[in-house]
Amino acid sequence: MSLDRVDVAEIRRRLMLSQGAFARRYGVPLPTLRNWERGKRRPDATARAYLTVIARDAGRVALVYAGAPAAALTRLAIRELRLALDTADREAGAFISPDRP
């Protein structure tokens, strides 16, 4: 996805959200979202960057926007790091200790 052109409707559909649900979840005014999707307006550079981040990690953006506690975000990051490390170990053929949390 290019920062020059962001397909807002495609991002929203991929997340299976209505316009209203997307607007509420990510703090975008509904009339603005509708104007973007109808091509009446284009997101500015800041909005395009925000939409690109939503497209890449919608769940985390929603958590942060909703004011998730830092501990919840930390647990999420640790879980993803463990998954990435385990995947790398498997791909390298390394032994994974059974007592690894």
C-alpha cells in the first residue's frame, strides 16, 4: 500500500466494518470517511499515514485508540515477540525447550 494513495473503502471492507463502526473504532468523523470513500475528498498526508498504520495493524491501533492499559499492550507485544522467536527457531531447525513460556 502506497502512502500516496490509500483505498479507505478497501481497508474498511477488509476489516469487515461498516462505515459507522470504522469511524467509531478509529476516531474518524463519519462525514469525512464518507467523503474519502466517495472520492469527494482525499485524505491528507497525516490521515494517509494513520490509515496505512490501521491497514497494517488494525487491532493494535484500535486498542491504543480505545485507551487500552499499557499492561495489555505489553502482553500483546510479548506474545507477538514469542511467536516470532518460535517461528524463527522452527525455520532454523532449532530445538525449542518445552518449558519455554
